[in-house]
Amino acid sequence: MRYLHTMVRVKDVDKSLHFYCTLFGLEEVRRIENEKGRFTLIFLAASGDLATARENAAPCLELTYNWDSEDYTGGRNFGHLAYEVDDIYALCQKLMDNGVIINRPPRDGHMAFVRSPDGISIEILQKGASLAPAEPWASMSNTGAW
């Protein structure tokens, strides 16, 4: 398992970059603009993590800017933790066998979401290429929110 990123939602990209980069000292390592999903993802890394972040896309702070305005209340500005794993199906099975609800099953063999006992959303990503779709995951529906 490898730590990837922590995601926080931001309302103003310029103000956020000023804080995280200019004042706090993080550096932007990549940016994704998604017109269809109407969001921008900006990945930042600390100076000591820059080489690793550029090569391995981790460890990073992910700033998520949703183009449509939304007031984030109740901690909605904090998104999720993300971890890369060797076998997403095996980990999800272990979690499910131990009573953890798979909120977003790995239907695509690539991504799943679960929640910690305290309600923290955790994104699980398959290392390397996605696994071939398999049951019970392929036909499992989403449960709750992540």
C-alpha cells in the first residue's frame, strides 16, 4: 500500500494557491481540467517530496475546485484520503468480510471508496493497470456517500 493524496475542496483557486504555494511553500506538480465533470484538480507537493511527487504522483495535496458554486458545510471541503494497493479486489473483500461497507465498489477494477469508523472517506486505487471486471464487484451498486 502507498499513500497518494489528501483532497480538499476550495472555493477560490487563486486565493488557495496563494495560501498553499506562496505562503505555505508547496509547489504545483500537475493540474487536471475536466470540462465534462466541471472541476479542476491541482496537485501540490512539499519541497522535500517534489521529485517523488513528479515521478509517482504522490504524496500530494489535491485541491479540488468545482466550477459550480457550492457552500461547503459540515466538513464537505475535506474530500478523502487516497491509497494505492496491489490488489483492490482482495482489499475490498477483506474489508467487506469484516463489516466495512464498500460505498463505491471497484466495478471498473480501478477505484473504490469506503469510510472509516469516523466517517472519513477513503479512496482505494488499483496500482498499475485496472484489474479485469469481476463479480461480485461488477454488478454491485453504490451504497451511501463517499
